[in-house]
Amino acid sequence: MSELPVVIHVIAKLELGGAQRIAIETARRLKGYRNILVSGTGGMLDDEALSLKGVETHLLTSLKREIHPVLDFLAFLEIGKIISEELAMGRNVVVHSHGSKAGVLARLAGRAAGASAVIHTIHGFAFHDGQPTLVKMFYVLIERFCARFCDCLIAVSRSTVRKGLKERIGILRQYAVINPAILDEHLERKDFETRAKRKELGIEESSRVVGTVSCFKPQKAPLDFVEVAGIVHKAFPAVEFVMVGDGILMDEVRRAVSLKGLEGVFHLLGWREDVPEVVDVFDVFLLTSLWEGLPMVHAEAMCRSKPIVATRVDGTPEVIGEGVNGFLASPRDVKGLAEKVVKLLEDDQLRKKMGEAGKKMVSPRFTMDRLVSEVDSLYVRLLSS
């Protein structure tokens, strides 16, 4: 075949998030292939995806994150059609999906159409221990089934591999561990005027700041962040809290902040384009997730030399060394998380020491160039076999 091989990257929605960024950046940076990006509609990154040079982008109205049998079947057919058209041109076609919903449809469509290779990146499984047993088993069975139609399962952490094998999802030789990555803009150390940014955000110059960047959805447990804030504020009154992000739980977060009387020290910023500048204002970065793959917001905070307090879930301990660049606590342990935050707020030297340790861990482990190179090598190996 003389034609360039084709990679069809599939994701359910291009919202702001690590999986979406990786899908876009892989399509943007991958050389020696014809790149096609397929997504559902309504994401904040849709316009960026449509403007990618050298990338053919398809936004499908039928592709939704929620389960919808009719639309799901239509999306399966549309994805299959895109794959079949490329195969009909005599090209090798790699189908690479990201996220649980896209992973189901793209793997089935890819195998049904006869794609040269079918790959799925597990950014985090849809199931977790906090779910009702029947709900968890439903998602586990789907993942077991779809793994049969996949040549390779890319896991973002070693923990993801262990979790998958424990639930009998695929077999060991199917897995490849490729850590996720962050944008170059986070890696490039720029000195921002934090005093001006504090003034813009309405934060007192003398206040310490505890902040986070995350989607307001159950996985990230934003209400736990508010609970932690309430405890921290009682123990350390000279503190303010910043949450960058938005999502289905935003209204509940607003109510929780009001009920705790934290309005004067709480800043809900929504999604921002100046995230590195906002994170520079933080003294402590806090993430209260209930489950994760390998959250890249930690690496982004580490780039800004910020100590981290986070929940001990999935791949997080592979990024956060207890007592080295941050502290860990069990999910839902708001008291334990609050104690760690207060400890850092009270100790300037400890914050500085942990922040510097985190900064040293980031490059080259979490660079996009490294990720794309490893993915490219995987494509070459699968296509040659």
C-alpha cells in the first residue's frame, strides 16, 4: 500500500479534559499518517478541532456520552462508514478510541469494518467500587466484551492495568502503559504577575489560597472540596478557595458554599483560558476525586511548583509521592484531606520544598512529544504485525 496509513481518533465529546486534549494533540502532532478526528458535538473544544491543520474532523450529532440505543446504533454506523471508506481506498486504518462510550462504539465498528488495528486508551474505567454492584458489573461486562475486539489497550497507569486484569478485562499482552501528558504551555515556566491576578480574582493579598481545576461531575467529588474548605477555614481563617471548572454539579456546589457561609472566601471561576496563571496564585492544589486514570492536573500544578493534596485513587500515587511532593488521603476522607491542607498552609518551608520536588518530576515524563512518540511506535508495531 503506497497510501499513508490512516488513524481515526474517536472520542465522545471534546470538553475540557485530559483525554480530549490527548486526542486532539495526538491528531495534531502525529506525522506520517492521515489523521481523522471523530467526536460528538457540543464540546468546548469543537472549534479548535475543526481548525486543526492537516486533520479531517467529523462531529457526529449521534455520538453522545449518555447511553441512547437508537443514537448509539446510528453513531456505530457512521463511525463504521468513515472506517470503511478509508479501507476502500486501499489504506491501512488504525482506529484509536478514547473514553468508555467512544471505546465501545469505535472498537465494535473498527473490528466489524476490518480495520488494520483497533486500539483503545483507558483514561479511567467507567466502573468503581462506590457504585451499586449491578451497575459496576454492567460496566465490567461491557469492558470485558469490547476487549475481545481490540488489538491493544493503552493504560495511562500501572494501576489501570492491575485494575483491568483483576476484573478479567483483556489479557496482559494486550496492555501497554503510556502515561498521559500535558500541554507545552504548562511545561514552559513563565513568571506571571500573581499580585495582579489575585486582584483580578478578588483575592486578598494576605490570604493563602487552596485551589483546584476539575470538571464538576461525580467522579471529581467537588462537594467534597467544599467540605474540606469548610474544615480548613475554621482551622486557618486566612485562606481563600478557588475552583476552576464547571459541570452538572455546579448548582449544588454553589448551594453548599452558601450553606457553609463561605461566599466571601470562595471563588467559582468556571472554565478559564489562563489556567497556568490562576494556578500560580494557589498555595496548595487540592483534588478530591473518587476515581481516576492518571490525572494530569497534578502534573500541571507540579509545573507551577505547587504542593498537592489528593485522594489515594488509582494512578494518583504514581504521580504524588507521600511526603515528597504532596500528601494523600482516602477518597471521601474530608477530615484527613483538610488536615493535610492545613499542615501545608501553616508551613512555608514545607510548601516550598514539596513544590520544588514536584517540579523536578514533570519533564520529560509528561511531555506531549514523549506521548506521541510512544503512540507512534505502538502504531508501527501493530501495523507491521
